[in-house]
Amino acid sequence: MLTQQNLMDRLNQLMLDHNVAWRDIRYDADKAIDKINSFMGTKYPKLSSILISPESTYTFRSDGVDIEYFPEEYMHSVVIPYIATEILARAEEFTTIYNKYLAEIDDGLFTMFQKEFNRVPLAYRQDPDRGVFFASDNALAAIAHNTIDEADLPVYKFHVAYHINNQNIILPSGVSFVEDIRAYLYEDTYIIKGWNQKLLSSDGTKAYTFIGWSRNPNEVTEDSLVPGASFTIMTDVNLYAVWEEESTLNITVDGIVTIKDEFIHSITALTIPDIINGVIVRTIPTNFLKHTTELNYAEQLEVITLPNYITTIQTQAFKGFGGSQIILPETPISITYAGISIATLAFEDTPSLESIILPTNITDIANQAFPIVGSKQMVIYCRALEQNKPDGWLSGWYTGASYPYGVTVVWGYNV
């Protein structure tokens, strides 16, 4: 299939004394299509609306397949010679070559009419009372007015596909993104659908608000489309969502991280980044998972991964955590990183947290940091050997030290 670049290369081969660019001849190319439409009684779209990039071809997509509006040979026998005559006419070069191209256009149009007229799909024919007309007693008239069997003429169906266009976004369970399963005919008017729900990133740290659609998956263009707007369908259409991003987390200048109330009830997994808004995350505060004005906690949150340079987990930091996994960082202690201190009752009211790995960078654990409630069984895997337990781990750091709760401590865990 001839691309815009192929067309330009061929044209410049013919026009040895003229080096032209697409912007110089795009309207001449449109006039060539007008010439074909007038002669054939067709309504093919303008070249400038289809050849929008050097790689574009004069094709449309139907059911995911690229189909030429008309065979490529007529690009060479009609369109390119027509453009050449327009260039020569502007330069007032009415020479032998000019007349040669005029003759090629006439021959090309005649051949196109003979070979293609009966095969022009209904979608690209003008109304019967416009364009080419034949006397009613002429066999061609019956064809032109679509009064004979048209079973062999293709009737193309077009589809509109909506793309989420962000690999970081996850859809909530049971939720599907915008869909349209209907098939549309050429020149049907289409009303664009919308999306009104904020979506979260897979790590729970970003929320995305839908702001419109783009035809290009990689950039927002001036002709971006908004829900409720309409356009005329001429090919399969792919619409790519455009998103506005915001953080689901707040950070203080001291590095205390909190979850914004708006997202407390919707986050399912949270991987807290090391840095938020230029501030290193240092502290998981009391009631980290609680809504500030409600009694509810982050009831859908299943997994929390803490950042690499966290230094403090405050009292009742994870209270109300209904998930099964809290992952602490394995970052080695260094001159610039002092390790982690865990306060009393930090892991209170975590009924489904049945195991946790404590890395060697935990320097301090207060009494009853891991209180065990009811019949819950808890396994605490410690990277350190028992004889190497830091002095900052108090003797009652888990309540199982004094009470017969179901706590098992595994020392020297290296899996």
C-alpha cells in the first residue's frame, strides 16, 4: 500500500526540477480525489484527512483489517499525475510533459471507471441522483442507481474501541472499562462515551482522573475528543484515554506519611515510595489506615509494602488492617540510615496478619508491639539469630513472651 512518503518520493522523481513537500501539495492531492469523485460518482475522503503522517496509507480499517479505498494503481495513473499538472501549472510550465500528464489522467480515469465503477462499495457511492448519470434504458444506469443485485458489493462495518491507555491503572474487581460492541456503517454519527470513576495505580500510590480521549496513544493533541462530542465514522476508531494524575498519599516536611481520606476505602494494595514530593518517607503514624472523620479503616487493603528508609512505626500504626501481609524493607543500616523503631501496639488489631518477616535493620521494638488477640496464630520470622537480637528489642516485644497465645518466633530465617 502506498504511503504518504512513497507518494512524495514518486512525485519528486517525476518532477525533476521541483522538490516538493507534503504541505506544498496536500490540497492538490485533495483536488485529485475531487476529480475522481466527480468522474466516478463516488465520495472518497480527502487525501489530507487520511495521509496524516509519512507512514499513513489511503486506507480504512474494518473489523481490524486495512482496506484500500481504491487500488493503488490509480494513485499512480490519476492522483500523482494530477498533482504534477497542478505544480506545473503554478510554474506556468505548459510543456510537453504537462500535456503528457493530462493525457495520463484522462486514460487513468477512463480505466478506473471501466474497471472499478461496478465494484465501488455502496458506502462510497454518491446519492443516485448526484454525480454520474446514465439514461434509464442503459444497463449502467441500473448499476449506478443500485437497482440490481448488490450481493457482491461489500458493506463495511466499523467499530469504536476504547483503551485505558495506562499500564499502571488497575480496574476494581468486577468493573469493565468503556466498551462499545456495536457495528456502525460508513458516515454514521457517533456520540463519544465517557468515564466518571477515579482509578488507582497497581501500587496504590496514584489516582487517575479521566479528562478525555485522544486518537494517539502517546500524546494529547489539539483534536482530543471529549465525552458527548460527535464525529462521523469513516473507519474503525481507536480512542485512548487521557488521565490526570494525583498522589493518594500526603507527606509532612518531617516525613510522616498518611493516606488521603478520599482513597482510604478503595486502595487494595499499597507500596509506599521512598520519596513523596521530594521528602523521604520516615514515619508510619498512629491510625495510618483510619479515615480522619469516620470510624472506618482501609477495609479493602490487603498488602502494605513499606519504604526503604522508614525509621519509625508509631503506636497503633496498623490498627484496623484487615489484610494478610505487611512487608518491611531489608535495607542495610548505614551512616545515613539508622534502621527501624517499632512502638507499643504498632500491630494491634490486625486479625488476618498471621505472619511477618522482621529484617535485621529493626533496631528497637517496644513491649507488646505484636499483641495477639483471641485464637489467632502468629508466626514471626526474624532474620537475626536469637543471640544477635538487638538490645533495643525489649523482652516483652510480643505478648507471647508472657502469655500462652499462639505465637511462634523463628530465628535466623533466611528464605
